Amino acid sequence: MNGDLTGLPAAPLPHDAVAAPSTPVTAPASRDRRKALRRMGAVVLSFPALPALAAGVTGAATIVAVRVWPASDYTRVTIESDRQLAARSFMAANPDRLVIDIDGLELNAGLKELLGKVKPDDPYIAGVRVGQNQPRVVRIVLDLKQAVAPQVFTIEPVAAYKNRLVLDLHPTRERDPLLDLVREKEAAESAAAQSVNDALGELIGRIDRPQTAASSAESAASAAALPPQRPASAIARIETPPPPAPPLKEVAPEMSQSKLDRLIVIAIDPGHGGEDPGAIGPTGLREKDVVLAIGKKLRDRLNANPRIRVMMTRDADFFVPLGERVRKARRVQADLFVSIHADAFITPKARGASVFALSTSGASSTAARWMADKENAADVIGGVNSKAVKDAGVLRAMLDMSTSAQIKDSLKLGGEVLGQIGKLAKLHKGSVEQAGFAVLKAPDVPSILVETAFISNPEEEAKLRDPDYQDDLVKALATGIARYFAKNPPLAARHRAL
């Protein structure tokens, strides 16, 4: 026996115990093994200046970081280490929990950080327990708030990351996103009606409230100031608050009521997220953060129109694969898809906003091709479980079904948006560019990708950080969308019940 425990299988434990199993007391082989381990330990300890050699002998991986990304769509747990980890997992019930055994690992402070990473509002994880199941086998138990469909997989080193072990907790039953949008609309209408009722109630209360001497004098003075021919009822009309201005004036003012008699769905896609930070500016501003802020502001502005609902591919800091972003837009039968990003380049001198549409016959410029390649690498950095795609060929075929009509409409949308952004900021190029962006490949949804500015440029990074500039940018995007709808009403064939 050479004392190396790497190849020994984990002894089965009852349920989800995390304590180490008891050591056998009567086994000559075990005594020989302990002697061999002591001899090896003496050799390792005799070279205190060579920690790398010690790690090589013991074979234990070092935890670099532990991260948790909670979201309503799914929760991701990432364990990053200096070498690849091998894990086995199984589900246990009553109560629901996910058990993961990780080989080649010693329980240390880095891994114990996981205990404090889970927040009380995590939609899936109620708590975490970590223990040394066997020598160099760590057991993690995730106590769950609901049943999940887990995915456990590894990612090889890429970009700034070392080896990653990923635990994705997906709901067993996916929500209906279109139904969610309709419910959001109903909730907004209910809140608006309640606001009107509250205002009327306050007015009626003011009219019915007994007047004091001072208030009577004020009322008399007000009445005296009115033209004598006005009846008393006119006073109440004057005191009545004026009706609120139509929300989001820039949304399709030229469209007739018949064309608006439907629910218009716009998909807003803040790029990157979670494990994928996107580009990072000179002072540390992350693309994933700024585009999420802009996306939320655009959502709120568009949702102010009662006939429009916005579906966001992500509304928090979590990673969404490119194909999943396309699928989300198609599931809600989106009328438009707008992906929001912030450029970066190898030199800080690059500047200006850009708008891209899909191309199936090559990029319109070398820069467009470079940009598409960079954005399409998001899946590699963010971490996609390739085994979860049952038929990659079918997925690829779906993403390649983009029609010439979709591209034509996308160019129209991009032209309107680019024209409005050009009134606010410098443009990198004065026309809509085209390239093979994977995220724009919904075959029946006009889709554009907006690079709001070069986050790698110090001046433009400062603008992207400024909330007022974000508001101006959102207004430009909303106006461009409105102008597109004014000239290209949504297809009647895509009617939805309000």
C-alpha cells in the first residue's frame, strides 16, 4: 500500500452526513497505511521551502474562490480551484437537499466561505453544510427551499478564471414568462387605478371637511377671484388635479388605436452577468453592471405605456447563455429584441456608440467581426453546461434560421435607434453594422445589439457611470423604438390577449 488515497472510493454514509467516518480499529492494512502516511509526511515536512512539491505529493487542490449567484431563474454556486475537481452528486428528499462529494479536496477556510455566501433571500438554497466526508473527500449539502433540477459540471481555465466546479440549481417547473408579463400588466393597471381612487378620495375629503374660520376666509377669497358668471361647481373642477400626462410620449405617437389594440412585448437583454463581467473600464466599472442599470431604466420607461410590457433576459447579476437569451425572447413572442453592451478595445482612444444587426453573409467590417467574436465568447467565460444541450445540432439549426425579413426589419430598427443616439453622443460609425452575433439569431424577432460607448475610454466610462447620462441614453433608445413602431406596426398575426 503506497498511502495514496486518491483512488479509494468514498464509503457510503447514511443520508447526508458530513462528519468523517470512524477509523477501523482492527485492520493490519490500516496500521500499515498509517505508517506509510507518517513516512510520507516526514518526507514532505523535510522540505518546508517547497510548498508546490508538498501539494504535488498530497494531491489536494487549493480553493481560489467561492461564489454564489442567486436569481429567480436559477442559482449558481461556483467553486474555483487551482486544479480540476471531480464531483459526484445526488438528490435527497424529506427535506429536499442536494449532496455533492468532491474528490481531491481538503476542508479549508476557502471552502468554509461558502457557508456565509448564501443569503436569506436566495430563492433556492435555505442553508449549506460542509464537512470532511473522508480524507481528501469533502461533502457539501445544500438544504433547499424547493425541489430543483440540478446541473453539476466543470469548466476548464479561461480568461481570468482557473478551474471551476459549477452547481446550477434550476426550478423543476419553468415559469410561463408570457403569463408573468400579463400579470405584471394587470398589477400595474390595478396600482394606477388605486392611485386615481386615492387622489379622488383626497379631493372629496377636502370638499367635505368642515372649514375653519381661516379656511373659510381663504375659500371666500378664492371664490371672489373667480369670474362672477361661473357656477359653484366650477370651483370643484378647478381644484381637481389635471389628468396625468400620457406616459412615454415617444412611444409610437402616430399609431392608430386599432394598431395599438394588443400587448406589445419588447425583450431587453443586458449583456454578460454573473461569472461573465464583460469589459472592465480603467477605474473598474464593469460592463455587466452598467448595462443592467441602463436596461432596468429602459424597462421602466417602456413599461409606463400600458400597451407595452418588457421582458428582461436578466434583471439581476447572473449569467444567461446566449442561446437562452434568444429562447426567452421567442417564448414571449417578442416584437423586438434589444441587447445592450459597452465596447472595449485594446487602446483607450477608441470611442463612440454603435448599433449592430445580424449578418448571415459575413461581417460588414473587420471591427464588426472582431466585436461579434468577442461577444460570442461570452458562453465560454460565463460557463455553459454543454451536456445540458441534448442535441446541439438542433439548437444550431434553430439559431441559423434567421430570415432575410428579420434582418431587414432589424436594420430599420437599428437605423432609428442609431439616429437618436447620434443626437446625444459621438458615433463610432454612422451606419448600422452587421456581423454574426449569436444573440441576434431569433429567426422571427427584429433584433439589434447596441454598444452604448467604449467603456475602455476614460471619458466614456465616466459618462456610462453618470445616472443623468444613462437617463438621456434611455430616452434616445425609447424614442428610436417608438419611431420604428410608428413606421412598422407589430404584425397582426402575433396578437396577444391583454
